[in-house]
Amino acid sequence: MAVVLKGKYAEDFIYEFVNKNRGLSIYEIAKKVGWSSGKVHNIVRSLEEAGLVKTELIVEGGRVKRKVYPTSWTELLPEDVK
């Protein structure tokens, strides 16, 4: 059953999901949470713009997939703290 969330709650949910399930494609995430690929893609793009996740394009079985990974906590630290 799909989890019904919108806005910031949906972003938080996907962020936590990616942290627990690293390296899944956007399609795989969408299937597991029961949302559309478009909704997950938009949330991942927003999280990537905020610097919270990174994506990597790979070719697997002749198809291009966008894999999603959380950003390392050390990369989130301000420069003066590193």
C-alpha cells in the first residue's frame, strides 16, 4: 500500500528511504513506496539541488538508470568545520 505524503513530508520520507536503501534507481524507489516515477523523480531532483542526495546515471541491461545515493555527512559540513 502506498504512503500518502505531500510536500516537505514526502521529501523527508524519500530522503530517509534513500539513506536506508542506497543505490536504488528512481523507478525502484517508486515501486517500493508505491508512488509514480515522476513524483519520486521530482523529489529526488529537489533533494539533489539541496545537496542531500547524489544521482548517478548508469547503463544496465541496455537501459539508462538514475541511481540515487545519500550525500555523505562529511560533505554536508560547512567548509570551516571540515
